[in-house]
Amino acid sequence: MDLLLKLSDALRWLLERIARVSGWLIVAMAFVTVFDVTARKLGLPLPYTKLQELEWHLHTAIFSLWMGYCYTINAHPRIDSLHERLSERGRAWVEFGGCLLLALPYIGLLAYFSLDFVALSFAVGERSESGVGLSYRWIIKGIYAAGLWLVVLGILSVLLRVIVVLFGGRSAREVDLRIGHVVSDI
């Protein structure tokens, strides 16, 4: 069971590092947004379409690169009305079933098919629908696909902790299993 916890810790550590490093994209997105708005107000003749597309590309990159880590710290939507009434083991069983039957198969399929999504975009040289927009749309699609694979890693990290709680006789607090209502600083 210690090996499972070490593997889960390694996955969470990797996801946290990716999230923290990519967090700097928020600064870039803020800069691009402020520049875009200021330039528009001043009436500067700039490629505004490219700036707007860059804004949503940065937003997508931030979201995508944080998804996996957010799953490991329970920073995702959850219906807690039933979940909060359960015991710690009951919540662990719900999480176990949810990971195995819902989250992992669904996100796994999305991640798998996202590779074709990116490859096709690359093969056809997909670019912005706007003639003055950004080229190389496969890059942002690739980042989104990478984000889906990061969620798969996040689900595996949580699943390993749940297995230790359910079959290793340790408490959720002892293995730092964050399910149910969790307060954490991101």
C-alpha cells in the first residue's frame, strides 16, 4: 500500500508542478487582455482578432493545464447533498465507483480520441476561421488534449488513495484523500 501512496504522491506532485508553472500564463493573459482593451480604446490599428484569439488560447491553456491537479485536490463540482451524509468509508466507496465507472472511462475515451483531434488539425493545417486570425490551431488543441491526459493522471492519483483507504485500512486523513467538502488553498 505504501507503493500505491508513493505513486499517487508522485502523480499529484507532477500535476501540481505543471499547474503552478502554467499559472504564470494568467499574467500573460492579463497583459494581453489589458493591451487589447487599451489599444481598442486608443483606436490603435492592430490585429485585434489575433489578440482576442490569443486571449482565449491562453485561457484554454490555463484551464487545461490545471484540470488534473484540481481533480486531486477536489476543486471540481460535486453534488454533496448525499455525499456529506455518508461516512468516510461510504464516501470512499462512492469515489471508488465514480472513478472506475464514470470518470476514468469517460475522460479516458476523451483523452484517447483527442489525439486524433489534434492529429487531424495538424494534418489539414487548421487555422483560425478568420483570415487575420492565428495559425496553427493544432497547438491549442494539443494543449487541450494534454489537459485531458492530465485529468486521467489526476483520477489515477485519487483512485490509488481510495484503494489504500478501502483495502489498506488507513483513514482518508492519513492518506490525504480529499473527497467531500474540502477547504484548500490553490
